[in-house]
Amino acid sequence: MGRLLIVSNRLPMNVAKKEGCLRFQPSAGGVATGLSSFYKSYQSLWIGWPGITLEKIRLDEIEKIGKKLLAEDCYPVFLSQHDAENYYYGFCNKTVWPLFHHFPLFTSYNKSFWETYKRVNYTFCDALVKAAEPEDIIWVHDYQLMLLPGLIREKLPDASIGFFLHIPFPSFEVFRLLPWRKEIIEGFLGADLIGFHTNDYVLHFLDSVHRLLGYEHAFGQINAGSRVTKVDVFPMGIDYKRFASAVDDPEVQKGIQRIRKKMGDRRIILSIDRLDYTKGIVQRLEAFDLFLENNPQYKEKVTFILVAVPSRTGVEHYAQLKNRVDELVGKINGKHGTIGWVPIWYLYRFQPFHSLVALYNVADAALVTPMRDGMNLIAKEFVATKADGKGVLILSEMAGASKELGEAIIVNPNNLEEVAQALKEALTMPREEQIERNRIMQKRLQRYNVVRWGTDFVDALSNIKKIQMELSVRKLIPETQKKLIRNYQESDNNIILLDYDGTLVPFTDKPQKAKPDEELLSTLDSLGSNPKNEVVIVSGRDKDTLDRWFGNEKLNLTAEHGVWIKDRGKPWGTIEPLRDNWKEQIRPFVEWYEDRTPGSFIEEKDFSLVWHYRKVEPQLASLRARELKDALLQLTANLNLGVLEGSKVIEIKSVGINKGRAALHWLSKNTWDFILAIGDDWTDEDLFAILPESAYSIKVGLSPSKAKFNLDSVEQVRSLLKELVGR
């Protein structure tokens, strides 16, 4: 294994310039803090922005910063002031952050922000490509770099790339509001492994992939054309030992004593968060106000310590939030306060580690109620510091951490009455119950800490690369392709069986684009003209369409998945006598599904009915297709009819009619020296299944198949056929 390359917006070390001197200090960012105890357990390099813009440093200082950071296993990506503003404060914090947290009214769709975001992602890509070595594992982090996996894949196609999103991924109905949604999804899919904090976010992402790009998935594996990408849940942990043991630190003990001396015997409710509209701070204050109104006996007996860390002060909505919080704190203190007692102790500043742990330790209850949060590590840190087991966590059901910390009091942050009642429950909870709840959560957090989280992700990335490798073994590599062509050239009796849609031309909903182009017709004409060859088009299309496109005497044709066959120079015929009187019984039933499924339509062929749903909204399509197939299987049980599921179609026709049986018509005519069959659909599996061991069978795409080999695309199929012709 090579190095671990961690790529994030910010480095774990921040560079600033004061009075002409460069200063290096640890970053306060969430990702940097969370990963700092993990990445040093690997031979690693961290790539990111050091926090200082190009305008503030000289050329010689750039070199000095690079050397200093490299000594700390960090590799800087430098940004201009304009790019930092439009990329980070613009697109990241005015577009992605509010939208992904389900605040669409706060979202800006500024195209110049988007253009800068793309440019900065390209800048990160260039830096990474310079730093990367062949065996390195690349782990990209968070919403600032969602395009980066795709950009890296273009430059380093064989690289091991993981991506982790630390914020929520929104439902499709919200995500679809983003004008650049497809580009974002395609950026994600450059990764081999994509990680989220919760299963909800995984499902939202898979839904968006399916709806926007049409890619199917099974067990979290997306078949994205020529690649398989894995999507999975990895709930981020904390450095549990660091927080649990910090309580014994002398600095922390001093902080605890100072707080207890100031608070006396009052109960303490703690709220610590960045000042961000997604954190629900206003709602917490309103709930505390309601708690005091409903429980006047707690006046002068409880203090709410509100720690709000300044955040993104240059963004309008954050400035407005600061004013609102200031007003609420003043209002509540004025309304309920007495001489000698201030209900809310408001700290608007960053808290160093020892102060943070002291606050966690002394609090009787922690109020962690974001409106929406990817994970929320504060909830986990609070629980970890409770050495004696006393203290109650009140946690929003909208936080990713709620899926792990079920022993907390879980609340809806929008329900002020529920939060106020939770405060009373927390302050009256028996000590034994507090200890029991916390011990369960502590054991869980101790087991699944940040190192275990990171290790699990890296291991899962290694596993998906092995799966990709197994699939790639079946790919028609150049050496095998040369052997195939040589066998073809040396053989006197060749048969070539070719599916049409998805094999010779890409799938499309537009009929005019499905027609064979001149280049394809020329290639097929050359193959069919060779006296050593029998070329058969084996398609699901109707016979009239195939006649118009390929109705010459050089090609053999199979229509409607094997219903009709046509030897070159002869009229159409069927393998066996078929009837179509069953249609009158089945058609009304299928029409009922057509009426209930906007975008679907029925195609009637001579001896089959086909329900198409390619244009149907994906979730509805999956539901209706499953319903229709199950119902048809029951309805046709005694009618000697089969229900065939193809690519976005369900076809009803006589049992036993399929591409495999039709192919036997030609295979039985001769002793073939060379057999080649190419297809992309489930309907082609019947064809692959009847081929002799000596045949070359090729599946287009990477899904499971009875074929021996895979090609990635229609373009590769055409290239192979051209080589057979000798072009």
C-alpha cells in the first residue's frame, strides 16, 4: 500500500501573516480536527488550502510555507483572494451549505460562484496530480471538493479514490433545485467509494443518481457504465480517549473549579455550536424561555451556558442570525433574570480544548438540537467526558449522531414544547438512569472511534478496488482481442450475432437517433459481404423497422427477441406457429398501467405486447414495473405466455421464444469455426447461455452476465467490428 493522500478544503495547519511575519497554528475546522488523530497513523500527505491568499505573501514566502508544511506532511494549495471569496464564501457557503441542509430560501444560484468553484476544484486536482504516486490512496473530503473525484479520475484513471461527505445529502426534491446537479453527481462518481454518515443520506444520493443519470444500483453498488462505484455508511467517530482522559488534565480541572465556583449549586444546561442557522440556536433559546415559563420552580436554580463560536461573519444570513441571538438572549435575561441570577451565560467566542472539556464535564444537560446536521461530534464529545456517568444528552433527531446515540433524549428541534419538556426530564432524571444511558453510549463511542472510522473506510475502498479488479479480469483486454481477431481471420466459417440497441447504438428515447448511421451500415455491409461470414442482427425491435434499416441480402435478422427470423434473401418467418388472440385479454390490463404511469406507452408487435417505461420518473417506474410484472405472471400462468423484462421494458409473448432459441436456428446450420455474440441486455443472456464453450461472448457494460468478456461501451463494440473488417 502506498501513502494515504487526504484532500480537504483546509489543511490541519493554518498559515497567517501578522506584522510581516508568517505564523503557523492548528486549524479549527471540523474536518481537520476530526481527522488529525487518524491521518498520522498512516504514511500520509494532507493536501489543502493553508488559509492565506496569494496576495498576502511573496514568492519567497510561498517556498518557505511549502517547506514548513511539508515537514508536517502537508502539501499546500494556494488560492487568490477572489477565488477564496467566490469559491468558499460564495458557492460553498451560499449555495451548497444552505441547500444541502434543506434551507432552499437561503440558497444563491450565482453562476460566477459556480465557475469559481469549478476552477478551484481544477486547481486542487493539478496539485494532487503533482503530489500523487502510483500506489497512493486518495481520500477527498467534503462539499468544497465534490467535483474533484471526477477530475482526478480523468487524469489518473487507475487511482484508488474515496470521497466522504461530512454534511447531509439532501432529498432529490431539494437537490434537483441546483442548476449544476448533474455535474456534481458526476464528480462524486469519479470515486471508487463514496461515504456518508447515515443511511438516509446514502438513500438520497442513490435516488438522485438514478433519477438524474439513470444508473441502477444493487446493495450500494452503482453500475456507472464502465465502472462500479460503492456507496456506504460510515458514521464518523471521535478521538474518544483524548476526551475521556482530558478530564484529569490540571488545566481542565482548574476550568471545572472556576465554573463550579461561579455557578454555585445551580444546574447547568450547555449549548455549544458554531453560530450557524442550521444549528437551531434560536429555537433552543425559545425552548429554554418556554421551559422557564412552564417551570418557574427552576428560576435561579439553573443556568443556560450558550457558547456560540463566530462563523462566516461575512455572510449576510450569519450576521442576521447574530443579531437575532443577541436580541433573544437579552430578552430572556431581562424577562426572567433577577438580582444575582442571569438565566443565560452567553459566550460569543472560540473555546480552547481544555475550556471545552471543562464545560462538557460540569454540564447537567447538553442541548444539541440542530435543524439538520451531517453528524454532530459535539454530542459524542459531551458523552465521552462524563467519567462519572452523570449528565443527560438532549439530541435532535435531525442530527446524524441520533442514529447512534439512541439512549439520549431524542427531540424534534421544531417542537419547542417537546424540547422544553426534555429539559425538565433531563434535570429530573435519576442518577442511576443517567449513568446507565451514558455507559451504553460510551462503550459504543469507544469501540467506533475516529481511527476505526477511518480504517473502515480505507479497508472498504480496498475491497471495492478488488471487486473492480475481478470485473476487469473479464474485460476484453488488447491481448485477447488480438487473439479473437486472429481466430476470425484464420476461420472459414464465421457467425457473428449482434444485439442492436445498447450494443451497436446507444439507448435513446428519440427514434431518429436510434437509426443506424452510415459508418455502422458500412461496417455491417462489409462484414456481411464476406463469403466466410453469417452476420445476424438479433434485436427486440419489430420486423418492419429492421427491414427498413437492414433489409438487404447481406444480413440475417431476428425481430421481437426471437419471434421473427429472416435468413438473408428469404421472407420473414416464425420458429413455430404462434397465436395472438391472447392480446385482447391482456391489453386492457396493460393499458390500465399505462394510464396510471405518466410517460409510459404500449408497443404492439405481431405476437407480443411491450410496455415501455424509459421516460417514467425512476421511483414510480420501479414501483409500477414490479407491480405489473408480478400481476402479469399470475394472469398469464395458464396461457402459455412468458413475461420478459428488458431494459426499461416489460414484454409479454409466447413461452420459449427468446434470443437464444432464435440463435439456435443459425447455429444449427453449420459447424462454425468462429462464433462471436455481443449484447448488453438481460434478453441477451438467453443467447449467451446456448453458445458453445469455444464461442466469444461479450457483454457491453459491467453488470453480471453469462458472457465471457466485457466491453465498456458501444464505441468499443464498433471499434472491434471495424478491426474485423480490417479498417
